[in-house]
Amino acid sequence: MKKNKRKARPLGSDEDTMRSEYDFSKAVRGVTAARYAEGTNVVLLDPDVAEIFPNTRAVNEALRTIARLPRTASRQRPRKRTA
């Protein structure tokens, strides 16, 4: 086998290593930084659950409906004893 005779270029060298088809002249720095900083909240659904909901809107609507349900089941008062 022949050895590769090209030497690796050190980082920060003055040689331009960017391909000519990449044009960043109109790029704006930090445009998506705020969205990236917020992060994402990705939830993976099990396949059987994913079959029920056709899209994101349906999942969000179902979760909002559940969130609006009264939470009385967990706030039941203890019953008084009768003699």
C-alpha cells in the first residue's frame, strides 16, 4: 500500500480550506442562537400511541384537554366516621 503523502494542515493556517461553493458572505451571525438556547422538548411516542394521533396538533389538543380536567380525584377529603 502507498502512504498518503499529503500532510495534514494545522488549524489556523493561512491557507483557505473552504470550498468555493460555500458562500457565507450574506450570513448573519447569531440569528438562530436564541432558538437554540431555548432548547427543544422532544417526546417519543410509542408506536401504538402514535397510530392514534395523526399529527402534532392532535397530540397537543389531547394534552390540553387532559390538563383542563378537574383534579378532584387527588383532592378528595377524608370521610368522617359515623358511629
